[in-house]
Amino acid sequence: MAGGWSRDGAVAEQIEASIADEMARLKARRVPTGESATHCAECDEPIPQARRAAVPGVKLCRDCQAERDTRAAPRGGINRRGSKDSQLK
């Protein structure tokens, strides 16, 4: 299905490109490696041995990591369409 002046399959290509960009961003996230800390880097609470064994290189306790994961990560949107409507949002 083409919309306006776009060729057939253009919308599907945009969706696939957006998915590929997001997957690349997620894969590029820093994964902890090395020796795990015994105490949390933020709150100084002890990190349980089970967590240190499950996540090599862990530096944060479960609560601090959960709080960090819920924070909104700023990222720039990509305007693939180039329409005025998408630029004004």
C-alpha cells in the first residue's frame, strides 16, 4: 500500500528501519563485565551473592538498578517521513 507520492513498500521499509535502529541501540547498551561489587555503588547496601553470580560485573543492588531502569532515557527521535506534522510534534 502506497501513501501519497511514496512507492509501494515504503511504509514497511520505514517500520523495519525503525525496528533495526532500536535493536541496534539495545544491543549497544553497556553490559557489566568483570568482578562484581560486594556493595551497591549508590546506596552502599550489600549485594546478595546470588545476584553477583547471576549478573557478572554487577555494581548496583536490585532496587537501585530497578530505579535506574525506570528513568526516562533521553533519545532523539528520527523524522523519517519529513512531513510538517511529524516535525511539529
